Amino acid sequence: MIDQFSNLAHFDNRYKILSLVDDFKKCRVYLAIETSTHRKVALKVYSSDEFEKYDPAIEVMHELRHPNIITVLRQIQDQQYHAYSMPYIPSGDLYFQLQNDFKFTMETMLNAVYCLCSVVRHMHELRYVHGNIRLENILVKETSNGPEFFLTGFSYARKDFISIVDRDLVDIYIPNEARLKRTLTAKSDVYALGHVFYFMMDTISVDGLDQEGENDLNLLKQLISSMITDEESERYNINECLTHPYTTKFYNNSKPTLLIEAQSMFLALDSVFGDADLYIP
């Protein structure tokens, strides 16, 4: 497929494909160089039939537009293939990072919790339910200011609620009420995000924590417990997550490290969206 794809007319002058990154059942992801900007991008390529099922995800990502949401830079069509390019995040997803001994400190944990809660609040304010928040759908970018986190995986995202008829219901990220009702809601997103935070917290070394660190860790445990409770009525919504005493400590950081490079990328993308040539509907 890589030889056929790299010879498509649409890509002769736009991209130079470097390597195959992932080979999924329904699509392939390539690392490529965008010839006009010389930047590395990820090209996600579907056959025409499979792409029809994922097209709504592109519209969702365009509408959400947030510095910590992976954004579509360009959509390309061909008789055989449909593809879209996205910013390339070389560090990989959070699942991969944790499998390779990525460790959180109390500072990076707080930044990550605030960042990801803010992304989900942005989504929920626009009435979108993600429906597939998990370690594999959070990308990690290492920067000089510490790790940054980006949400992706919007194939299931819909407004208000998501009917689940073709999903594996035996999934740690899906709460009991969603299994019974076969419906995912905003509180389902909070439940899934709470489990992500639990796995992240599990990497924090408690050795050498001072009293403030121990207090913060207890606050974090309280927050996560309120996110992953099986009682939907008692589970936090995303605004309550952001006003929890643990999360509000983010504002007290004298040198916050979150979103510095991400905001720069967002401003760059904002200018890109003004160029009609970069998006082919």
C-alpha cells in the first residue's frame, strides 16, 4: 500500500512519505514530510469505504479546535484512498509511554490533570461527548518545559450522547450505567478520564514526598474517587473536577509549565485554517 499511496498524484508535490508508523485494521498511519513547510506530519489513510465511517471525526475536530486537541491540517481524496494529515507527535500515546516506564511527578501530574480536564470541559461546553477517552487516545509531547498532552481518537464523538451498539461493553473505561443503557454521556467521559488519572497516579513515587506532597496526593485520590464512582448521581461532572481543591492548586504554581508550546502550535494552526488550499472538503 505504501508504494501505491506514495505515487498518488495528490501527494507528488505535497508529501514525502518516510515510514509506516501504525498498521491498523481499518487504516494505516504514515510519517511524512510536508514539502511546502518541511514539517513532519502524520498521514492517516483509509480506503474509500472505510473512510466514510470516520468522516464525522474530522468535522468534530474542526469544530472543537483546542490547543490540546489533535487537529486535521488537510484532507485529501482520491478514487481509492481518503486521507488526512495531522501534527506529528513523536513521543507516542500515553499507554506506550507508561509501558516504557514513563513516570509522573507531583508537578507533571497536576499539569496533566488540569490540561486534560480543561480539554474535556471545552468539549462538553460545545455539547460533545468523546466516548473513547483512554490512555491510547492521549498523546504525549516532550518539551523543554515538561510533557504536554493532546487528546485524539474522536471516531465515536457525538453531541449530547453516544449510542453504543457495536462496542465491547467489557471495558474498564465504560461505567455500569452506560453498559445498561447502552449510552455514553458527559459523565461517562469523566469516568473514563478518572481511570486515565488512576493509571497515571500509579507511576508517582511516594518515596521522599514531604507533607505538602502527601496532602496533594490524598487530594488527587479524592478527586479520582469522585470521578470513577459507580453511582452516576454522585460522580463529578467536569466542572466539579476543575473546581476540586486538587485541581485549583494549578493556579498557585509560581511557574506553570502547561500549554506554552501548545498555544504556539494553536496560533500556527489558526493561521493555517485561513488557507483554503490546506483543507479539501
